[in-house]
Amino acid sequence: MEGAWFSMARMTVPPVALTIAGSDCSSGAGIQADLKTFQHFRVHGLTAITCIVSETANIVRAVHPVPVEMVTDQVSLVLDAFPIAAAKTGMLFSTPIVEAMAGLFRKHPQIALVVDPVMIASTGDPLLEPDAMDAYRKQLLPLATVITPNLPEAEALLGEKIPDLAALEPAARKLAALYRTNVLLKGGHLEGSECLDLLIENGNVHRFTSPRLAVGGSHGTGCTLSAAITSRLALGDSLPQAVADAKDYLTETLRHSYSFSSSSGEIVHALNQGTVF
């Protein structure tokens, strides 16, 4: 026991990452996916829950927002109590929550902030109140180290369509200029044998390609990718390296995904965010 205690005492303290997002009872997305991802990268994960979501990969049945005062108190408490190296926002849901988070992170510019502008679930259900878009644009996005929109989210932020691969880089550059931040524009919604994501970092473009895998499960891919980027930034990676490592991890969660069959015969697919592949 004495030797074990000595070994534990000498363990390196992990960096700390925070996720501010909704709770997904199916554990495929949101807070649960983020924590599994943080654990994979050996980062100490903190959480602040914005909404309780009754959902699976196939359906969003109910969304119950947490009062903004409680969301703010969760984040304020951990900001004061822990040396947070990186944070991510996922489902923020409402204007008051977006504005409150912007107000808090404006006071903590040393924290690497990944903003995943969650607007629509993979089922097509809305996850953001319409009037919250303006608060995102004016207050939160300019504070981000990087934003990680998929194509529908980028189209909503730009107010224009991104129809093909040729439009991807101009759209990413326009987002970066509009919101004065780095942008990872995810091109997975476009057709093709490979998925192309573009990172605009300080005006430079980095291209990341991954094979399009024939798997059923995509629920939680955006949360998982942004949580992986947050983890790698907390560990000290540069932004391009963090994105590269996160993309590799996401590919493996898809490659090793699995599914469940309910008593009614419904199939529910799930990413494998486990620590061993």
C-alpha cells in the first residue's frame, strides 16, 4: 500500500477542460459525449448543464432549459475553483444563456474557447431559440479561439448557401472575417467518398480529409469533435494539431460504432467514444 500511495502521489495532475452544454439521456451527444471524450484524452472534465434533453439518436422528445442563473452559477463556480485550460460551448439554447456565457468568458481571455454553435439536432429538431442567433453573432463568436460549425450552421451564420466543395473555403474565410475568429468549417454534409473540413487559422487554410464511413451512427459527432479539440488544446496542442488529433479520434469513434435494438425493434446507433478501440 505504501508503494501504491507513493506512485499515486507522483502522478501528473491532468489539465482541466470545461463543457457547457445540454444533457443527453442517451449519452450519445452533449455533456455525456463530452465527458467520455475528455476521459479518452486524459483531461479532467468539468460540466455546466444548460438543458435537460430527452432524446435518442432517433428522436428529440423534450427540451427543458436550466434557468440562466443556475447555468451562470455553475460556470462561475468552476472558473473560480479550477485552473481551466480550455472550454467548449455546445447547446446554449437561449439568448440569456449565450449572453451570460459571453459575459463570463470576456473576463477570462486566457482560456482557449471552442464554440460549437449547436442549432439543430441530427434528427432535424431545433436546439436553439431563433432569437439567440444574434447574441451568438455579436457577443460569443468573437471571443472564441475557434468555432466549429457544420454546413447548415455555417449557412445560418452567413445567411447564404454553401452548395459544393468549391464554396467551402470562401465561406470559411467569410466566417473568420465576420466574427474575427478561427473557423473549422465541417464539410461532412457534402457528397463524396471523403469528408473535407477546412480550418482557417490566422488567415491560413488547413485541410483535413477523412474517409466517409458507411455507418449508421452520426448522433454526437459534432459534440465529440469539438470536445476532442478542446481536450487537445488543454493539453497544449497548437490549433491545427488539435484539429488533426481530434479528427483522427472522431474517425475511430465512427469506425467502431455499434447499435442497439429496442423491444419494439427500433435500431439506435451509437458512436464508440470509449477509451480503448
